[in-house]
Amino acid sequence: MHIEKRATVGNFAKKGEDIKDGDVITFASAGQVTQGTYGDQYVFLINLANGAQKNLSVNQTSLNKLIDEYGEDTEGWVGQSARVWINRENVSGKFVQVLYLTGPTKDLAGEEIDQ
């Protein structure tokens, strides 16, 4: 049997503890793709609101919003900020916290927010 090495990452930001609804985070890396439970996982090193650095897995909805904000090349995202939105949503019959990212001045609909 042939087995391939895969990158593993840890030290993930915990929703509601390390990262909260309304926080503004900053990208500290251009990210990497790792194999997650449900396929490819896009993981970025971020600077949290408290200054600590943690990894964050970013979902496709958030990636799409960030591409609109900063472009398709994640190298250009390093040093850019994003606003955190945490919603309780029904996923596979369970209510869970789902984290989304937008540009720092945008809401989930893409509209400018009052600051």
C-alpha cells in the first residue's frame, strides 16, 4: 500500500473563546490547503484581536467574500483585515456556531456597516 504524507496543522482558534463575533482579525499567512474530514480545508495563520496568533479554517462562503475584497491571490491577503461573524445555524440537524469572514467594513450581505 502506498501512503502519501500530508501536512497537518494545529493550534486552531476556538469560536467564542479565541475569536468572537464582531472581532477584526488580520491574515498573517497566505494559507495552505490541508485534507479535512469533508475534503480540502483552507487554513490561514491569523492575528487575533488580542494579538495572539492561531490557525483558522476558512469556509468557501468566506473565501468568496474575501476574494471579492482582496483578490484571488492570497499572498495579497497577508496584512489585510477581516471581520468575524458567528451565527448559530442548523447543520445536519444540529445547531452549531458557523464562522464567516468579510472585509472589515462589510456585513454578510456585502453592505457597508456603520463603525
